Amino acid sequence: MSLYERLYDETERAQVRFVGFVSDEGRYDFGIVYTHMFFGKPLVVCLQTGRCSLLSQEDIDHLEDIQRIYQLKSRDEAQAVSNFLHHHVPNLGMEAEVESC
């Protein structure tokens, strides 16, 4: 007897971009998984810690969240990561998921 109800089970060929940069605060390596799931928000994975989050352009502006999610030591470090991600995370919206239906 099953004690759970499946919500979704999708297979998709996703595009992944690997990017890295260095700043005064340290070195950063990310994998950005582009998908049509999750309202078009890409999955941004820190390759050093394994911590990840679905991020939109708007989410990237929330420095406290970026600092907490990726366990960054300072607001300056969060600002550096935010600035970098702004150039690498696409500005997608709900249309990405609607198109796939």
C-alpha cells in the first residue's frame, strides 16, 4: 500500500551551463540547470558545497537569501555572487512552464 501521492514525474533534456569566477571574496563555481519546469526558474547549484536553489532574476536581488542559501560569509560576498548571477541567469517567467503544457 502506497503512503504517498505522486505529484509529477517528468523527464526532460535540460541544458546545463557551468560557470566560475573569482573575486576579492573567494572562488565560486556554479552549475546552472535550465529547465521548463518550476516556472522557468533555473536550478543554481554551488559546485563547492552542493547547495542549490531555484532562482529568478528577482530572487537574485535578495542578498540575505543568497547569503543564507549558499552559506556565504558576508554581505559583500553575497553581492559579488548576486552581480555575477545577474549576468548568467535568464530572465524567464511563467511562460516557460505554460509553453511546455
